[in-house]
Amino acid sequence: MTSATKTLVPTIATIIEAFDETPDVKTFRVKIDDEAAAAAFKQRPGQVAELSVFGAGESVISITSSPTQTEYLEFSIKRCGVVTDYMHTMGAGDKFGIRGPYGNGFPIESWKGKNLIIIGGGIGLAPVRSVLNYAIDNRDDFGHITLVYGARSPEDLVFKWEYERWGAVKDLDMNITVDCGDDKWSGKVGFVPTILKEVAPSPENAIALTCGPPIMIKFVLQDLAEMNFAPEQIVTTLEGKMQCCVGLCGRCNIGSLFICKDGPVFTLAELNSLNGDF
Amino acid sequence: MVTKILPAGNLQAWLDSLVAAYEVYAPVEGDGASTFKKINKGQMPAMDIRTDTPPKGLIFKQVEKILSFEVNPDGITVIPGDENGTKKIVFGIRPCDSRSFTLTDKPFFDPELPENQYMGHRNASALVTTACTSACRTCFCTSIGGAPDEKTGDVWMMDIDGKYLVESLTGKGEELIKANEALFSDASADDEAAAKRIGEEVASSMPKLNIADAKALDGLFNDDAFWQKLTDKCLSCGACTFVCPTCYCFDVRDEGNTRKGERYRGWDSCMFYQYNRAAGGHNPREFHWKRMRQRMLHKFSYFPEKYGDIDCVGCGRCIRSCPVSYDLRDFLEGSLAVTGAAPVGFEKELSDVDEKVRTCEIKPADETVKTGGL
């Protein structure tokens, strides 16, 4: 947690490494400069941070690294606005403002011994990757892991540099797909929901996590329901316009809950019980 | 706590003494709009007007500097904005406006993530509340749990026929009276009875609306036609939110360049298209009726659900300042009819007063009150 007495004031972090994932997604590894602030920044998988480019503004970005990675924090950022455009011009040695971590994160403690089905689309893999790597680093705490991940094209797949490592993990079934392949692509071709149906994971003792574009989520939810996943077993992490990230500025609410503070992680059962604008 | 009488002739002397020690803000007639302004020695505030803009901005600043930053060879220097508010008195604030701060306190005094700058201004301020001895046609404080003579703030006072009954409600308020004790005389039981009577008279002159409870209103969420009809004439101008004493949405913006500049938080409005537009273009509230639904349900459903109180004080400013005469009371009454829900019913409904009050004689001071667009 950033200093409790200065809620909206970030601390400074330095980029130690930055590299392109795709033509419009760049991953940043950052370290918080101040030792006390760095030690106080203890995130759970699925939490978010408010990153600043001073002079451009702030953006809420999910922390894609697992808390088991203590050397640095990772953020994989898609270029799609004023702040993120600027971020894409930055590299090692440049400095961000950072405050957080914020939000509820995934209830991983309650998932011990369960099978995890992780379903991601596009940059939507970033927030759930924190769970994937957490589960890999605590492999014995979890059951079978199924990953279904897809992007528009091979060049739009993020975290390609992780696939080899993930593929070598025991009891991890990796399914990477693209909407459209190219000459070099020899993997699966098809939309994420289609591949999910092929994989047909069992709902027994399982949790399904999903994050991706709204249209993908819509079909994934339908398919999971067909596979007899209960709404309590389906977990997603929401995106929305967030400004302050501390539940004050007003805009990211779903009913009486704020995505930034009470979310971003919700079960489908929780979302079903809320009236809200999505 | 003390209860005293301040002869009307001593009001200026009391104010002057306060002005000497504090920044004092009070209702002042202005060009175009009346508002709370810093008053000087010898200046009598416009005690009988209802200001067009609320005193909200004295504590929840319209623009507040969160930090300034500068890039230097060693890194980035960040200097947080000031968190120590200037000691000030908000004098002549009406019970509804005074109550509004107790509502905004709830989210801003969050135990885990407090908004320190708001807290700084709030803690440095003393509120001297002036009870209402008449109601405007747009007032509905009694319908949302308030009262024209509600004892809220640090000092409470009421004009009882040429003199003021003044009561301290907090230690902070007591200081303001004690430091000027010579100006006050003791209050009698008769004085207090007179104040009570005036309060009751004003309250009974006001129409009483029933309001559906938070759950029932949330149940209206999916009735698109209801919201579309309600929002038909709305221009999304946001005037209602800027004159609202309880609206507290804000935006955060950086000024300057990436080498040197400042970051500010400033009032925002949920009625604006940009309010919910995310990077990439997705906008869950792209239509104005969805934004109206957000504004109404935040005040009357989400906030009560979370904090127990309706986030509206019944000041009626949104009704008076709306360029197309949208009346919040239409929503309250309409929603009750549609939901068929049990009303919250703070007090028993008064018989046939509605007609009487809506056409009541307007006192000269009330003539400045604009009725939607006229």
C-alpha cells in the first residue's frame, strides 16, 4: 500500500527492462525506488496498480507478474490512449509513478487443491497470468491447470517467451490458438470459445478464470454454462474507466460496487446479482 | 454545549470578531449567481438568500493540486499538495448544505484510503448553520431525512424575530461563542420554544415526497423505457451536478509537460459522455439516459446501500438550475409509482399541503430563485 496518508500521491518506480510483446503491447519490468515503499507493496494475483507518466496522466494497469516474483513488478500494456501511448516510448532507466496495489485480487487461498481453467483472449491474458505463474510456483497447491489462450493472429499473442516454460510444467495443458494463422503458424486456429469446447474441461472441483474482449467473454460464459460450470465457479476480472482507483471518483461502479476497489475480480454469481452498466 | 441569544444588532460585531481570527465565508450576492465568498470586516452577508451554488467548493475544492513534479538528474521529485486546510468558518450555511458535508465525509474519510486533502479542509473548517425560517418552492429536505431547522454543523442558529438563538453543537463551535461571550445573552425556555415552533411551521409548509427504498430503486435498473422517458429532455450539460452539494465525482489531470508540471483533481460530472469512456473507446454509459440512471441510482440506491443515507439533501438547486426544467422530484414520485414499492416514509405524509406550498407566496428573498429556465 502506498503511504496511507497520501492516497492519491504515487511513489517512483524505475523501469529495469522493457520489451515488445506484440506490435501494440509492451511489457515493463519495474522496481519501486524507495525501499520502504517497495517492501510495503505486497500484491495478490489479480490486483492492479495506478501507473503515472508525470505530465501525461495516470492509468490503471493490472499487475501481470505473480507475487512469487519478488525481483520486479511486470506490467504488460497495450497502447490505446494518451498515457499508454507515452509509455510505449519509454524504456529501461525511465521512471513511472506508481500507487497501489488496489482491488480485491483473486481468492487463490480458497482455490487450493482445485483444478484451474484459465481462459484468456488478447491482452486479457495479462491479469490472469498472475494466477497462472502463482499456481506454477506453488504447483502442489493446485490440481490440473488448463490454459486456453487466443489472439487475432500469431503476432498478437502475448507472453510467447513464457510458452516453453509453461509447456514443461507437469499437469499443465496448454492450448494456444489464433483467429487467423499465417505461413509459419502450425498451432491451433479458431476462436477461444471454439477451442474451449474442444478441450471441454470438467467442472468438477474446478475454477474457470476468464479475461478478454467482451465478445469472447460473452461466448465463454455461455459455453462454460453448457459444460455445467456453476456461476460460483466462474471468475472474471473487469475493465472499465477508472480514474482514482480508490473508489472515490465515481465512474467505475457496477451498482454499489466499484471495479477498482471492490473488484476487479468478480464471480459470475456476483455479477448476476448486480445491476450495472458494462 | 451552550445555547445563547445574539441580538440581531450584534451579528456584525460577532462576524467582525470571527473575521479577525479566521477566514470567514458567507452567502454573498454576486453577478449572476449568489455564492459563498470570503467576507471582510464590516461586511454583512446576505443572510436571507439561498445561494445559487453550494458551499461544497470550500471543502471539496473545485480544483485541488494533488502534487507537483519535476524531472531532475537524480530522478523525479514529487511534492504532494498541501493537506493542511486553512482555518476557516463557513457562516450562514443552511442545514441542507451543512448536512451535505456529513454525507461526503463518508467516502472521503475512508479508514483505509482517506482523501487527505478533503479531510484537511474539512477538519480546518467550522460550520455555522443558519436554520431556515421559510422554504423555497424547490426545497424538499424533509423528504430525505433532513429538516429546515436540523441541528447540524458546529454552531446552529435561528432568526427568531429580530434576534438569533445560537447553539454550539461541537467543541469547535463552542469556542466561536465563548470567545465573544459579551455579545450574547442567556437564552430562555421561551426562546427555545419559539425556535422549535418556527421549525415545525416551516417543515409543515413543505410538501412531503415518499421515496422508494434503495433496493426497490435498484430494481428499476432494467426498465429502460422509464429512464429514457425521464431523460428525454436532458441536455447532459451537467449543471445539476455542479450545483449539487453532495455530488463529489472528480477527474484527475496533469498540467505542464513530462519534465515539470502539476497534477490536479477537479470536479467531474457523471452526466458527461467522456466520464465513462475508457481508452480504446468502450463506453458503458454512452447514452444520456444511462448516465441519468447512474446519477439517480447513485444518490438514492447505491450510496444508501453502502452508507445508510440518501446522498441528496433536498436543497433543490438541481431543479432551479436545470435549463430544461428537469425536476428530481418527478423521478422520486415517478419511481415510486413504477416500483409500487413501500416508501421509505421518514415521517407521516402531510395531508393536502402539496398544492398549497407549490403555489405559496414567494418572499422577496426568494425572487432570486430561478424556476427552471424562467
